[in-house]
Amino acid sequence: MEASPQMLLRPLCPASLTAEVKDRFGELIATCINPGAGERDRTATPFSCELVREAGRLGLTGFTLPREIGGQGRSWREWGMVLHEIGYLCEDTAFPMLLAYLGTLTKLLHQTGRRDLADRYVVPMVRGECLGGFGWSEGHDPFSLQTVIRRDGDGYILDGEKVPIADGLIADVFMIFARSAENGDVMVVLVDRDDRGVEVTPYPAMGVRAAGMARVRFSDVHLNDSRMLVRSDGISYGQRFLNERRFEMPCWLLGRMRVLFETCVDELSRRIRFRLPLTEMQTVQAAIGRMYVGMETARLVVADTLERIGRDEQEVLWDPALAVSKYYVVGQALDMCRTAQHVLGGAAVFEARPYSRLIRDIQCLVPIAGTLATLEVDLGVLVTAEIERAVYARNKREER
Amino acid sequence: MKFKLAGNLLRFSNFQKEIEIAAMTVDTAVQSLVERCPDLGPVLLDGEGRVRQVHRLFLNGEILPLHELGHQVGSQDEVAIITAIAGG
């Protein structure tokens, strides 16, 4: 159905893209992702390698990568919309999260232009035959990393621990950020899962449990020089990944919000209290209105970032508009969870119902993706500085 | 010239928000700044002594690209350093 000015539930994506996602990926989602979602959640079982390979065969693990290396050659803006539609169609939040994550890692490795990395990692990643993990977090700020790398002849030795790595249980190679023992700078290295001294253990969260969250420990891991990815200022390099995530997460999260909202309203319209559907009660109507406003404003924010990405206006390391989008959409999603729990009552808490897992998934997005408070501080500092600069410039002009 | 620091950087400058430095160019001023505030060194500069890309420098309110740090400065100039780093 095409959007009309009267529609309240306006789509984020053009109908052609929505149809493409259904045509190309609908069967995978309907037959391989949705049927096992509850069981994977209960047992914290990660997606199988076979499933990711199938996603790769369909083009989902190399969507924005060039055709000459097996990718789909599509735009980043289109990828954001695909993630949104997958977020809406699939019943496992971890799936679009994992796809977004893998896509960014593959793109970063491709952008190095190194032939050895293309052959060993990028091409298999595009096919879904090799999965990358992003080893940034360890409970300390990036200037205080405890994971240490030191020179050893022509190579390096790595010691430390990363926790969590979002897909650590299934990743084949880890992009690890470590502090140089020689000069204290942050370096980035690639560590294979089967390198001697690498230990991977499950570290399940309360939600997105099929992602394969893990603690990854590195004990005296010897790496040759070919594994060195960034020799200096790895902190800035890591921002490339995190900045991209601030664009992609709101896209797929908005899809999950649509599911929660529509499912919730449908249920409320069928439940009877005092001979009337719950949707006839004014307090429930107000709650639905609040959820709708949150979802619709989130859609507007995401639509704005899609346009920004389409015009290639984003900053590579830390884009304020993407930070605002991530902050706002996650905040609205969390508010929607709370409101849904209020109006659904007991229905929202039982495992057999569709809500509890989705709500747990959404509640996970704050710690897993970096705290919203950090984004608040960064945005506050930047906008204050911008106003101060404007006042300074105005005063200078007036002095002249 | 005067450096203006904000946000997370203040922890590394002993919470000094403004620091006066005598220098001819921005990059020599940055070197003097990290000598004055040694804790700022590893935060502001990478292992090769270059300003990290996550920092934004503004000279008298105008963005100063990191490849233009050889820009000359005088006693009345202000350089603001802003840093934005967060999880994804």
C-alpha cells in the first residue's frame, strides 16, 4: 500500500524496497529465523554458521560491498532501509543486529585496500563464510584499555580480555583494540579464533541472546605483522565502526518498535474489560497515543538520517545527527516498552507471549551499544561549544 | 594564545578550562600544552605525536582541520579543543 497524507502509520521505506526485502529475504526469515527464535532465546544459542552462510548467499553479509568481490554494490542508505524491514519481519532482534555488525566490520576491512586481508577475510565475510567480531569493550574508557600489545621480534604479543564481544561465540576473527606497551597508543590487530592463547566463553545478556555474546581472553597470543591493522590512533579508527552503528541501529530498532506497537494495539483491541475492548478506555487510548508519537517521531528522525546518508553528508568518526538518532530512537523504544508493560499488564511478562523477549531485547540496547548518558554528555559539550563559538564570533565582529 | 578545553579533556588538565600558551603556531602550542599538562599527552596525541582524529580544534570559533595545525597564532587567539567519543 502506498503512503497517503492521511495515513498515520507511514512507512520508512519506498514500497519497492519493502517488496524487495520480502521477495529476497522473506523466506529465510520465515523458515530459518522466526521458528527458532524463542528456543534460541531460552537456551542462549547463537545463530548457526549455516544460517549466516545462507544469509550471505542471499546477499545480506555483503550488501554494501562492491560487486567485484561478491558484494551487492548497494548504497549505505538502502542498507539502512533493508535493516529496518528485516527488523520488522523477523522475530529475533539479534538477527538485524548481527547483520549490521558484520556488514560494518567487513566494510572496514575492505577499506584498508589490503589484498592479503581481502583474500583471507573480506571475500569469505561477504559470502557469510567468515564472521568478524568487534573487540572494543572491556569496561574501561578507550584511553585506559587494559588489553596490551607488545613488540616481539617481527611480530606482537597480545594479552588481555574483551567483554562483551557481541557475536564472540560465532566469530572467526576478532578486531582487537589494545594499548601499546611501548608508547601507550591504541593499536588495532586481527586475531583469529583458533590462534593459540585465545579463549572464548559465553557471556549471555538478558536479551538479544542469539547474537552469541562472549568473553574473549587473550593470553600470550603471538601475532605476526600481517595481523596489524592500525599502528597508531586506534581510538579514532574504532569510532568509524561505532559511528556506523549509530546509523544502523535506529533503522532496525524502529522495525522492532513497529512490531511491538502493532502487536500491542491489536491485543488491546481484543481484550475485554467491563464489556468493552481495552482500546475503548481513555487511559489506554492515551497510552497508545503516546506510543504512536514516540514511534512516529523516531521514524522522522531515522528518515532524516537516511537522507543525510544519501547525500553523503555524515562525518566519518562522530556524526552528531547519527548520535542524536541513536539516542532518540533507543529512548523512545525504551519508553514504548514501559508503556506497553503498563497497558498489557500480565500479558507482557509471560514467556509464551510475544512481548517479554522483545522488551528484554530492547532493554539490552543501552549497555550493549554504549550508554546513552555518554552521548548526552558529548552532544551537550559540542552544542555548548558551538554556541560559545557563535557568541565569540559575534563579539569579534562587533569589536571591529 | 589561549587553549579552551571542555568535557572529558578537563580530567587530564587538572580541570583547567583555559590555558595560556606562548607559541607561534598551533602545533607548537599543542606541544607546549602537553608539556604543561603531561596527562593530556596520551589523550590528545597518538603514538606518533599527532593530534588524534577524534579531537576537533576550533581557532577563534572556526574549525581548524588537523592538517592545518601549522597555522600561525598570536597572543589574542583562542583554540578550543572538543572531543566526542562514545560507544555505538
